Amino acid sequence: MQVRLLERDNFDAAARIFADAFLEDPGWVAVGPDRAGHRHGVLRRYHRTALNVIERYGGPIYGAFDAEADDGGPGRLTGVAATFAAGLYPPPAWTLAYFVPGFLLAGPGPIVRGLRFSAVQEKGHPHDEHVYLWFLAVDPTHQRGGVGRSLLARVYEDAEAPVYLDTANPANVPYYASNGYEELGQAAGPRGATMWFMRRP
């Protein structure tokens, strides 16, 4: 496996990984459309847009790849970590406009719930300098194989400040704790969801 900076021509594959990995994530189930197929489409579009925003205003974005293919080409993308380096978050407020088409695709209920949970997320965001790990996802067929930890190791290697993240999946809390994160707090979201705020010194 190789971890390297993700190039734009891999963004579509990365968006699919995010959609597959987050399809049953409790936060996205609480916020997104109820039908799994609809939610998957919204997830894919949302993360494809987010990657464009991160590339322009944040970064770095890392990809984990299988070993080289039989033809000598690059291996298959198996995981992604998308970050904002210290001092780069948040992106300009007007970039929210990029997400409008995806919001409209989601429908009115998910729009309202998404805006509510986004406000919860922003309220928990620390004000001191930090690297923001906005998204970490591993292809479900490669989970529990060390891909996530390899991506995290690369984030830590390049980080010039504490690494902060938030998660709405309770199963992620002990996983990140085992990676040195401490819980800063938590807050209630829509439809019974909870957001945890965590930082690795």
C-alpha cells in the first residue's frame, strides 16, 4: 500500500469511497434522505464538491492505494483523508453555494437537518490553531486492514499543529482514542444523532 497526495483525476473514485463508507454512518442516516440509494447519490455528490473546495482552499488530501496494478499502473484507491492544514479552515463562506445543487437533490428534510447539524459541528470547532481532518474514509472492502491508520500516520507526519476532527459515529470514538485523540465534548444533532469533537495533541 502507498499513501500519497491525491490528484484531481482520482476525485470521482474518492467520492464513491466516501459514499460507500458513510452510507450507514449514524450522522448521515440522521441527516440524509431515508432511502439508501438516494442517500448514496447525495453523499457522492456532496463529497465530490467538498473535494473541490478542499483542493482549492485547504488540503492536503491523501489517498491510500493498493500496490501497482499488473500493467505497472497505479494501484486502486482504497482510502482517503481530506484535511485543512493549520490556519486554512474554514473556506470562504460563499463556497457554500457550490453545495446548493446537491442540497436540492437531497430534498427539504435533509436540507433542514443538514443545516442544523452543520451549525452544531461549527459550534464545536476549536478556535486555536489546528489541522482539521474533515473526512477520513476507507473502502468497505478494505476496512480493518490498516488503511485508515496508514492515512492517519501520514496526516500526523505532515501536521504542524494538533489534529482535530468531529464524528457522529459512536464506533469511531474508541478508534480515534486508540490513535491518541482526546474527547473535547459532544453535542446533540437531529433525529437522535450525536456529534463528538476530538483532538490529538
